[in-house]
Amino acid sequence: MTRAATLAEIAREAGVSTPTVSKVVNGRADVAPATRERVEELLHQYGYQRRRSNSAPASPLLELVFHELESAWAMEVIRGVENVVREEGMSVVLSESSGRLSLGQSWMDGVLARRPTGVVLVLSGLDEAQQAQLTSRDIPFVVMDPAGDPGQDVPAVGTTNWNGGLAATRHLLDLGHRRIGMIAGPRRMMCSRARIDGYRAALETGGVAFDAALIREGNFYHETGYWAGLELLRLKDRPTAIFTGNDLQALGVYEAARELGLRIPEDLSVVGFDDLPIARWVGPPLTTVRQPLTEMAEVAARMVIDLARGNPPSALRVDLATSLVERSSTAQPPTAGRH
């Protein structure tokens, strides 16, 4: 069917006018939620796809969507995307899905109305219906550090989280630590699970039994690093080292240790994950796993622009390497080498 016939067919089946269907296609807000949902179902059912050659050109915008915009982590990603779009003569639009890991309709309406060149979703995921919405409007998208499995057909950029968890824990084992705690991120997120698995693999290969009592789940913010750090450090047989799922949680552990009168690294070693700029300036400077956030964002931005130009990527899944950055927050455990 032609585009006009498709819209007319959908309008008849939905019991609405063709202009109403057009409003849904273009992300207009003045459509009742129930009508919008019905029209979207029919768009998906008919396999409707707008062809840009038959409509207005896409805006020279790259939409960057975060589940939330409250950390220095996001600034590193923004910097990477900006590096690419500046070269392309484009602009960046930032969207937030209100702190939820599933994108809200209001966010999607904004994208459909702006009709950007492409979308990069960070630490988020798209369900089948949301993917269909973007695909039907011919808006390419790439997921960066996806929260869940994005699917085999979804372009995604990540990092070697498992290797990072392995390297961080091996570093502590090599220093002589055997009671190694971990404060992870949310287990529903792929990156968190991979870092936990790397931690467990390092313990296993190092001949150290895994102890579930030394694991806490956090949310990648200072507060959970602090509260979980207090719990771990108040254990009768407390850990001599803690590996955290990101640098912000590591800073929370710093505060917990200070409150309990423990020195870093003399009494407690701490390893973070991300290598945010602040990691170099805290006291003591933080040993951490570098996640190449800026480079990941650059790759994702270039990938989505290539897709918009009709150039499919050579690989749908790209994982950039992590690396351990040793600073002053790790040392031998208190009893090691002291006789």
C-alpha cells in the first residue's frame, strides 16, 4: 500500500480521521491516550514505515536519551556525542525518562515530533512496541550500555564489564586480600551482572570461596555506597577490601570508612569502576577500572549517523576494552607482610 492509503486504512480501522493518525505518526500531543495506543497498534500491525524521501527531511539533531541526568557519568557520555555531532554540523538534544529504565510515552512523543536524524539511548532499553515506533518513522537508534538484552537486531555499544570485574578483583587478590566485599549496581542491569560475574570468576580462579555475605546491591549512587559500606565494615569479620560497581559508590565507601575511623588504604582498600575525573582528585586517589565512556559515546553517535545515511554497521554489537588504573586507594591488607 502507498503511504496515503496506509494511513487511510489505519484511520478507518481505528475509527478516527486520517489527520488524527497523522498526528500520532508525527508525535503530536493532542490525541487521547486510548486513541494513540490503538493507532500505534495498527501502525505496527500494518508494518507502516514512513519514507523520509516522501516527507520532510530529518532534523539535524541527535537525540541522546538517559534514564536520568544526575551524575558526572552522564557528562562523559555527552562529551563524546558532542565531539561527533560538532564535526557533522549537528546539534544534540538531551532527554530523560524520569529516572525509569523504561522509556515513557512523553519522551517518545518528543522524539517523534522532533524527528531527529537518530537516537542514542543510554542505560535504557526499548520494548518491541517502542522499537516499532522508531522504526515506523524511519528513525535509527543505537543503545549504549543497555540495561537488558537489546536483542540481536538492535545496534548496541558497551564495554567489557566482565573483564573489568575480573581485573579489579585480581588486583586485590594479588595484594593479598582474601575478604573482598562488593557493592554492585542493580542486578537487573547487564553491566552490573557482568561485573559481579567477573568478581566471582576472579575469586574462583584465585582459590577464594565466594561469600554471599560480602555482596551488597546498590544503585550507582553515593548513598548506597555509604550505607552498604557501613554494613560491610560493621561485620564481625569485615572485608579488608571493597570493589564497587562504580566510582560514586566508592566515594560512599570512603565516607563510611571515615565515619568508622578506618584509613584508606592502610585499613581498607577500595576499587571503583568508571574512572570519572573525580577519581584522580579524591584523597587518596582512587584505584578504578576505566570504562571508556567518551569513546563509547563517540562510537554510538557515529553508528547511528551511519545508519541514518543508509550505511549499516559492520557489527551490531561493539564492546570497548576496560583497563585497571592503579592509584593510592589499594594496598596490602593490614596483616600482610607485618610480622
